[in-house]
Amino acid sequence: MAAKIAFVFPGQGSQYVGMGLSFYHEYELARTIFDEAEEVLGIPLRKYCFEGPAEELTQTRIAQPALLTVEYIIYRLLAAAGVEPAWVAGHSLGEYGALVAAGALSFADGLRLVQKRAAYMAEVPVPGQMVAVLNYPLAELEALVEELSTEGVIELANFNSPVQTVVSGESQLVAELVARIQEGKTGKAIPLAVQGAFHSSLMQPAARRFRADLDRTRFLPLTTPLFSNVTAEAVVSTAELPSLLEQQIYSPVRWLTITENLASAGCDLFLELGGKVLSGLIKKTCAEANTLSLREAGDLKKYLQK
């Protein structure tokens, strides 16, 4: 019996200088997709992806469409080789790669949405930051965040695994959180390579602006079950998508529960397209899970030769 595969798509923070270059050299399809992306976006995406500099590639307005483009290339190459997912899911921005793979969005429409989403998120005026907190008891982290939240906006943003939770909020409060954790003997705090307090209530103005773009977009019937960031459940109807994608901008990503739900559904292999972060998180949640990261053309060739 064929393995039941989940395609999982990483989000912002998985960008790196050189991303997509090996596929571009190796496959005509990749060159065609980069051409389409640049035509839709109106920016020199290849230059940012292949040459950087990292400071520009990390900018929200560039990182988000860059990741979607490379994820889509890998998805199309897998599809051309006859590899189809039983389920799809994406982490934050990665949900757009999952939506395209599930047939709910055309690649061009996905790029247009991501470009708008990135612009609105980047234009939120309050300086914000995100930090991954590792090996720190969740109840204690919740108490610390609640204490600091009396001074402004700081919230739990991503429930990634049993040992990793991301906190998002105003920069000075996130810095205070990091200092408090570093003072103690438990846990570790790692700032993320993003430029804002994503998945926090600070993003609600961006979400409201984005809703108009979502309402103008034609979503197609899902051909593959997709697990939502907001609910951690499979999306039942395309009609749900505008509301879910609006909420996703300011709501926590429930990746831990998505992982558990995919494992319970019978997933034999989690195939990560375009990154390696999710594979590690999945292993922390389900130690027995089979994971594979496809970031470069060599990774894909090795997998297809099995």
C-alpha cells in the first residue's frame, strides 16, 4: 500500500540566501515559475533569493513571496514525479503553499495575496518582535506573559511542539521576557528572523485590511484536505477560507495539534517542502514520525530515487 504523505510548508524565518538556486539550475519548470513570480510581483525575486543580501531577503515583503515561490516549485516537481499528498498543512505563511497545493488557489492568486499580506503586516506601526522559547514549562511561560501583558501587548503566538512555544509582542516587552528567561536556570529564548509581532493582536489592523483582498479572491474547491492554523482541523469548505486566513494573521498557530491530528489520521511521512524547521518540530511532538526535508534539488533527487 502506498505511503500516506503529508506535505508541510514552512513559514517566514525559513528563507536563506541561495534558496531555489539549485532548482533553477536543474529544472526548466523552476525557471518558468520564477519568471511567472517576477511578472506577478514586479520585483527581482531571483536576485533576492539567489544573491540576497540576507537583510533584504529577510524583509517581510520579500521573504513571504520568495518562500511561496520555492515551495511551489518543489510541489510542482513532486507532482510531476507522481508524488501526491494525502493531506497538506503550512505554518503561518506556509499555509499559502498548502492552499496552492490543495487546489484552493492558483499560484498567481497566492502570490498576489501573499504580497498584500506581507505589505500590510510590515506597515503595522508598533515595533514588534517574536521569540522562540525552548524547554520552558508552558504554565510558567503563560504566567510570565500574563504578568508582562499588563504593560502592553505580548502574547503566545505559536504552539509549535511540547518544548517550543513562540511569544510575540511589542519589542520592549519581548526583550524583557528574554531577559527574565535568561536570568533563570530553565529554558532558552531565541529571537526569530522576522520583522514584526506576527500572530498577535497587534496584527489586527493588517488583518482587517487584508480581508478585502481575501473577499475579492476566487477560492477553488479543495482537492486535498488542508489543516488550518487557526483551528488545527481540516477545512470543511472553501467558504471558510477568507475568515480563517484573516484570523490567521493575529491568531496563534496551533502546529503542535496539527502534527498530532495528522499523525492520528495515519500519516506515514511528513514531507517538508522548502525548509527544515518543521521536521524538527514534528519529531519533538511525535518521536516516531517519519520526516524528510526537501530544500535543495539534491534532496529531491535523492528522495525520488528511493
